[in-house]
Amino acid sequence: MSHGNLPPPSAPTIRFLLIPVLGAKTEHKGAIGKGENIRAVLMLMIGRMFDEPFERVNVLYEGEYRDMFVGETSAINGRHIRNIRATEIYRNNVLSNEPWRDPESLPAVSGPAILFPDYQVWK
């Protein structure tokens, strides 16, 4: 597991997980060409997986801070149902530091989510 913000420039692919509301979590790999802007390529790849604007959220995943992307308005406009697995990942940081908090007092994730389990791709 890398502890840096971005994968090394020589990394040919970046792994990410698609966490749908229903169904199995699936692993994907995005190819990054030499000299390409990694963040721009990633935003293009994950943008195709959302049907609305999306935003980055910082999450604590397996003891490391990682990036997850979620729909920007799904939770407030009712277009998607709650994503239980992504909500657990999203709430983990707060609940790890403040275990007395009621999980339901924290925001939920609705709709699909994209998690980068190996890197922080945005900072």
C-alpha cells in the first residue's frame, strides 16, 4: 500500500473500486499513459460512472486516508437510495475518533461511490 498522495509516475494503472447501491463491489483499473495528467485522467474515468455531478470525500479506509467520490446531490434530491457500504466507509473516520457518536447523526451516501483504496489521488 502506498502512503503517498499519488501513485508513482511509472504506475501503468490505478486501481479503484466501484461500490454500487445494490450488487457486488467491483474492482477496476484505469490505465495512465506516461506523461499524462493523472488527476485529469482519473476525473474523466470516474465521471463516466455518475449520472450527476460528483464530489471527493476524504475517508479512513483500512487505517489510511483515501479518496472516495460520491454523487453531489443524490442524498438531498432523492434520486438514489442509500448506499450502505459507502456510508459505512464515509462515516468511519468520525466514528473511529468519536466512537460515542450516533452513526445516524452523520450524513449518508446515496447512489454509487468510487473508492481509491491504494492512494490519495486528490489533496
